[in-house]
Amino acid sequence: MNGFRMKKGQLGFLAGTHVVNDLYQGAIPAMLPLLMSQRHYSYAEVSGLAFAASGVSSLFQPLFGVLSDRKPRSWLVPAGFGTAAFGVVAAGLSGSYLLTWLCVALAGIGIAAYHPPATSEARAAGGSSQKAMSVFSVGGTLGGSLAPALVTLVIGAMGFDSSYLLAIPALVMAALWVLRGPWMRWRGHTPAVSLVAGKPSKASAADPGRKDDWRSFVRLVAVIIGWSIPYVMVTSMVSLHAQRSLGQSAGAGAAVLTSFTAAGAVGTLLGGWMGDRYGRMTSIRVGYLVALPALLGIAWAPAFPVLILSTVVFGTAMFLPFSAQVTLAQDYLPNRPGTASGLTLGLAMAAGGLCSPAFGWLADAAGLRTTFYALLAVFIVPVLFALRLPDRAAAAPQAQAQSAEPAADPEYSRNA
């Protein structure tokens, strides 16, 4: 029972750090309409900032994944969200576009440093349960859903000169990390325990008894690349779509972005429950099949209520597969869980950021509706690929029980 509480406590605390980290990830797209209105940036320029945030971040994330596999580096968790906070605050206070771009890129690197070690620790605490990973993942989507409201409250109401107030969540979580972190380590928290076969490893969760399935992993990466393009672009442009295409206010634009990220939180939890009950491949396939017509609704929306409804359905559907994709990637590469997390959450996501300037130029030239229809055409490919992904069984619970450290939370591991 004591170990049960410890694992749940670790998972909940890591979910809290995820809230803070992805708050800053979500703050960047929330700042884009304000940068356009107050600094008069073009679609191409704000798309360049989206690239700096997601593209640069994603290119660095696999590197941090490899580092996490070689040796546990839990200090990257607070260093990551702290750097992200500094970059966002500095971007708000900067005066030139170049300096703003560099600060946003720095924030992206901080976000990249956070994810691989935090994801590996969350999998260690939750075992093979999709629900456990969804609890950690939903922290990120909650953080992203809070970002538009916070940015509107601080920058929208008081201007970019008040951007320093955005640092408060990171400062609070850093203080909690200083107080809580040693307690977690003293109670025996060891992310180095095997996530798959229950064999201790100084790297992380490696299982030398199982082979890495690189072929299936590459197919999964291809699916996530196709997922990331519409995700990044909808996050960056749905608020502008509400304002420019439908004549809504800045507050309404922030509301539609908040609804998208909040729906993502619901989808993440629903996907975890669905994965444990019906299998994680069900979460993946249903998510992609529902997301496709929802994206069509965003592109076509003739009125604001239709846009809101389509955005909510799209956000929910896009995140149904999220936790399942993370655990599936780690089971494809059981000897390299940090690398799997870094590549799926990092390099694959780079596609969205790398494509941002191209879609920004398309929006400048042909308008936002045309851009969303182009995203719809791109999204058809990963939907078809997702339907053909193979599953790979996680380790049996009895294997986890042989670990030198406490096994995963019994409530979670019973579904392994």
C-alpha cells in the first residue's frame, strides 16, 4: 500500500510539472495573434515563430532522449520548464523580430529537454497502463488549455511589458521541485527500473531480452509526422481563423484555442481509458477516423458555433491516440525508451514546425480556408497509415514484479 501511494504520488507530481511545461508550449501560439495586432507581423512571420517553437524543439528532443537512455537525468525536468519560461518571457519583452525568434527557439529547447526524462519517469511509475500514461499526458494538455487564458489575461490586458508575470507558474513549480524532488528520491523513486521486463538498468528501462522493432517504429513515426502537421497548424491558426475568416473578437479567438486544448485533455483521458478497456490500437484508430471529418468542419465552418464544435471534436479525437502512441513507441523500442519518447514526441513533431512557414505563405497568398483544406488533404495519409499499425504486447506483470525496486502501481499493472 505504501508503494501504491508512492507511485501515484510520483505520477501526479510529474503530471503537475507537465502542466507547467506545456503551459509555456501553449503560450507561444496564444501570443501569435497579439504579435500580429501589436507588432504587425505577417502570417509568414508568425509561422516562422511557430517553427522556432515546435520545429527547433523537436529537432533537439531526440538528443535529450538519447541522453536520458544513457543515464537518468531528472534535473532536466525543472531545467526544461525553467528554460521554457525564460524564453517565453524574454520573447514577450523583446523588441525585434530576430530576438523574438531566438527567444522562442530557446523556449522550444527547454520544452525539448523536459519531455524524454519526464515521460520515462511517468512510464516507470505507471507501468504498462494506458490510463497511467494518460494521467501524465493530460497534464500537458491541461497546461496548453490554460495558456490562452493566461496570455490574454497578462499580455492582452496589460501589454507585452507585463510578460514577466508569465514566469510565476514556473517559479512556483521550481520551488515545489526543490521541496518535493528529494522526498521522491528518498522514498526510492528510480526511473532506471525497467519499464518492460522488470530488470534494473543504469540507462533507463532497457530490456535486453526483447528486440527493438525499428520497422514498426518507423511506421509509427510516419503516422505521428502526419499527425503533427495539422496539430501544429490548427494550434497556430485556429484563433486567427475565428478572427479573420469569421469576424470574431480576439477574446473569441482565444476561446476557440482554449476549447481545442481543453478538448485535448478530455481526449487524452478518454483515450487512456479506451486503451485499457478495448486495447490501445482502438484508441489510435478511432482517434484518427474521427479527427478527419472534424478537420473538414474547421475548414468549412460558415459560422462561429460550427467552428467551436468542429474544434472541440477535432481536439478530442486528435488526443485519443496520444498516450497509446507513446507507450506503443516504447514497446517497439523496449531497449531505448528515452530515444523512443524523444523521437516520437520530438523529431516526428518537427514536421509540424518545419511545415509551418510553407502553410504560412499559403495563408498569406490564398487565405486561411484554403490552408485548412490543404491540411485536410495532408491528414488523409496518416489516417490510412494508422489503421495498419501493428500492436506489440507489453511485458507481463509478473516480469515487472521481479524488479529490484517496487513494482508498478498494482492498479495500473493489472492491465499490462
